Amino acid sequence: MKAPRCMPMPPEKGFSLSPDEVHIWISPLDYPEQRLSDFASTLDGNEHARAHRFYFERDRRRFVAARGILRTLLGRYLGECPDGIQFSYGARGKPTVAGPDRLRNVRFNLSHSNGYALFAFTVDREIGVDLERIRPLPEASGIVSRYFSPHESALFHTIPMNGRLDAFFKYWTCKEAFLKAKGDGLSYPLDQVEVELAPGGGAGLLRIDRDPREASRWSLRDFVPIPGYAGAIAVEGHDWSLVWPS
């Protein structure tokens, strides 16, 4: 393990997480060379190896930026050097902070789409986020029929055509966020995660693998992080507030 390049400091003002808060950040991922080099200097060997596996240079650069920003934000929340933070990974690859309880209590998740990344942080709760650029998707109806539950599919096809694209990405990001919170990713059948979209906005989990008790353990919110994008967050438990630090 390399030695950190800075001295650990107390968490910065504005980067204090209370148990009833979830902090959300969004950032662009296309940076000039010098800034990208700064991000790269915080990454560990595993992250560098993953970056070099990308075929396209643009994707490699965006991965480096996303991981560098994640480390920078975690460093501020934890009062640690960004390049000294260590990660452990679940069976499906979900990262968590490794180390003593003081560090492991901070939970996080990230998602990226088309040049932007979404980061979420909380304390002692499993958490997942998803970000998708809203774009034309001619096959949306077929995806819904094949991968969504019969109830979701029936409701989706009652939505007027001019509202279906937004609805599709709301459904999709909500499902993805929950699966990422659980650490399952797309290995879990999408039709067994049933999402309810309220007519006036908002989202909730109706059923998980036909077990409403499991769904009641989680809370779900959809939102518009920036124009043209859909976002969703799944959090273990209830009674928490969403905070967008400035």
C-alpha cells in the first residue's frame, strides 16, 4: 500500500453527515489534463488497472475523474487523505470503505451517464443511486414488456405516448438504484423489483420478490439532478432528508 500524500485532517465544515441525512452531489466528468492528473494521483493500483481496461480514451478519462472525485469527497467526509482511502468490494462489486468503524460507517454509492456522475453519502444505511441521460429509446416498450412486472407493464402502457420516455427512465433508475443498494446489480431479476410511480410525482417500492415486508424496509425517491437526466436513490430505512450540499 502506498503512503498517503497528505496529512489526515478533521472533516471539513459542510461535510458532516448526520444519521438522518443523505447527501447528493453531481459533477461533470470531462476535465482538462492537469485536473485529470490530480485525480489519477489519488487512485490505487486496482483502479488504475480498471481504467486501462477501457477501450476508448474518453471512457478511461471519465472513469479516472469519477473515482478521483469520489475519493476527494470521501476524504472530506472522513477527514482522510483521498489517496489513503482503501476500499473493499462485495460479491457483486459494490464498494465500501475499508478500515475501522469510524470509516466504515460512511456509506456511499455512485453512478455515471454521458459525462456526468452522481454521488450519494449517508451513515449506517445501505444506499444506491442511478443516473441516466434521457434519450430516444425506440425499444423502451419492448424492454418494459420483457423485463418489468406485469403490473408495471400494464400501467406503463396506459401512459400517453408523449410521457412514456420520462416514465421509462423513472422506472429504470428506481429499479437500478434499489439493486445497487442491495449490492445485486442486474443479476437480480428486474421484474421482481416492482416500483410504483405516483401520479403527481414520487416513487416507492411495491414489492420485492413478492415480499412486501422487504419492500417496506426501503425508501425510494426519483428526482431530476440536471435537465435532461433522470436520477433515483434507494436508502435503507425511512425518516431521512435529501441534502444537496453547495
